[in-house]
Amino acid sequence: MEPTKVPSDEPAEIEKDLSASEPTEARVPRVQMPDRMRPEPRPANIDLLVGPDHRVRLVWAYVEQLNLGAWYARIRAVEGHPGRNPIAPEILLALWLFATIEAVGSARALARLCEEHNAYRWLCGGVSVNYHTLANFRVQRGELLDELLTSSVASLLEVGAVKLTRVAQDGLRVRASAGSKSFRRRSRLEGFLEQAQQQVQQLKDEVESDPLASSRREQAARERAALERQKKIEAALLRLPELERAKERQATRGKKKVNEARSSTTDAEATIMKMPNGGYNPAYNAQFCTETESQVIVGVDVEASGVDHGQMSAMLKQLQHRYGRAPAQYLVDGGYVSAPEIDATAATSTIYAPLPAPGKDKLAPSQPHARDSGAVAAWRQRMQTQEAKTIYKERASTAECVNALARERGLTRLRVRGLMKTKSMLLLFALAHNCMRVAALLPAMLRTSPSTS
């Protein structure tokens, strides 16, 4: 007696069974083909493009609650006078905040989404935007974005959602919009500057000698490009003394090999830094200060230096300027710690930072040193307690989380150049982050204060 044959799920076995049971002529495959002439129902209005729970509505609600009086004060088109109506700042700000949350960093990509994606079309509400307007808005509103961060966090302080009792600061190195090969030494930069000046002068002489040599538009474009190149080289030369002083400090500290200072002809303010992957690339050092309990970003800064030394006291002064008071407890990693920094901040905040490794004197870091000030000795004793170690654990869960979210939202390589434009981009990231944090904190805010707007 033959054993019972169990049917197999393998494709070859299924094909064999089908071919055995049906004639080959009767097997006609069925597939789905596009029917582009079929009518489909469309939303009756733009508001139906997104659902009631879509987070783009949260972004718009967040922007509506912001104080944009300073933005409207700059609008020159007023009732009773000629001029084209500009796009409302709420629309442009909401577009960039939502794009940041969705990890969209290109103005051209955002302009395409405003035509193709329902969420961005809903934000526009029928208003046409182009990439040039979006790009200018992102980099030309730095001081207004900074004021917006202050006012938005101040409103959260007022309702108790942010207490500013304990904050954590950390740096994030972001690739600059410049290549490593754009960095040149002084001799090369001086040669390039001479060539650029000659080219500009040649173009001016060409216009004076033969105005019809080329069209005005082409001639103006060529002259603008030559002038722009000349300005970039001049900016690179102006940055060189600062980089040369940094190289001299490295030499005095006993570095084995110190190369000649170089500056970029693409982005003069960018600096070659050691990145988290171990390589060296042109980058900026972004600084975020976050309240540990709410995880709301309360301070933003950017530096062209690859070290965090000196950034703690600068951020603390920024917080005092923004909110009129300093946090009671300040959490940083070992890169920020130095005796001058602790002395400078001890009067306003209690510093929680890891103790350094033993130095050449072989003294234990926890033991008081003869040269220690009172603030440094108190910090050494404080960090030995279990309470301080427990408090310091909040730094990683706060600052590292914010950095990871920034990376996830596209803050890996900058699309702008220069410190001012970079800070504008970082402020947009901070506002987008705080928008999502407000959504998470809103239920608790409503429980504690039902009248919260």
C-alpha cells in the first residue's frame, strides 16, 4: 500500500498540480491593470484632505497659539496702499515645522510637496508657494525665530508645563555644506584672491570698452559670480588667523603633528571636526539645552569650534537672558568641565558633571586638590554621593534623546552655510521638537489647569 501523499506549499508543486488538473489553454492569469479614465470622488474642500487626527492639524494649532506680532510688523503691504499681499507667516512657519518633523530639509522638495502631498496642501490652503520664498524664509528670520523660542517656552513656564529646575546640555556635530577639498592654506588662498580680483577687473574693463560684447543679463550674472567668489575667498582669509591661533595652542599642548591652518572657500565659518564615526569632516557644533522633566528645548546655540569647553557658561547666560532666571541644577558631560567653568556657574546653578580621570599627580579625582576653589571642591564631593549619581543619569535620557530625534529628523548634514543661517535651522528644529512635546504634555496641562489655552 502506497503512503498518502501530502500536498506541498512550494510554488513548483502548486504549478505542477494546476497543470495536471486543468488544460493549459484554459489557464488565463488575472491581474489588476490601471483604469485612468475611471472617475473617483474628490474632497469637496481642502479641509477634507486630511483626517481630524492628522498631526498636521497639531502643527497648525501650535503655530496659531504663537505670538507672531513681530513678524507682522515687518510686512509693508497695508490696507489702503498698493502692493502685493505676501504669504502669511503662519503658513511658511507651519510648513517648515511640519517638514522638519517629517525630515524634509530641502526647500525645493518642500515646494513640490506643497503641490502633491495632501498634508502640505492643507497647510497652504490654496496659497501658492515656491522654493525661493521658502528658502529665504528659513534663513532670513533668525532673530524672529530666536524670539519665538523664548516666548513659546515662557508661556509653558507660565502654566507650569516647564519648571526650568533641572536642565541638560549636550553638543551635536553636524556636517557642514562644504567639502573637505575646499579647505586651502594661506598661500593658496592669497593666489586665488589675486585671480578673483583680476577676473572682476577684467569683466569691468570689458563692459567699459565694449558694452555690446555680451548681453547685460549675462554680463551681470558673470560679474555677480566673480564677486561672490572673491568675497568667499576674502572671508576664508579673515577666518585664518583664528584657525592659526588654535593650531598654535595645539602645538603648545605638545601635539606630535600640527598641520598648517586651512580655511574653506565654500563656507569660511565651517571647521574640520572629529565626527562620531571617527572621521574628520567640515562641521558645526550645535548646542541644545533641554529641561529634563518635560524634555522641552529651552536654549539653542551653534559654534564653529569642535570642543564643548566654554559652552556651559555661555548657555547659562543665554537662559538667564531669555527667561530672567537660571536653572537650579545643570547637567553636562565631561567635555564641558573645567575649573573656570565651574567657578563661573557655581553662583547661579549646581553643576552635575562626571569627575575626570586621575592626572599626572596621581591624585584621585574625588579628593580635594590644593589648587581647587571652593566651588570645584564642592563639586568633587557632590559627585561622590548616590543622589548626585542618580540625578546625573537624567542627562543621557534627556540630551541624548533630543540629539537622536534631531538626527532622525534630518539634522545630519546642513543645507545652509554660515553660523547665522545654521542657527536659524537649529531654531526650527527646536520649535518643531517643542511642538511635539506640547502635544505629549497637553493632557497633563489640561488636568492641572483646565483654562490653559
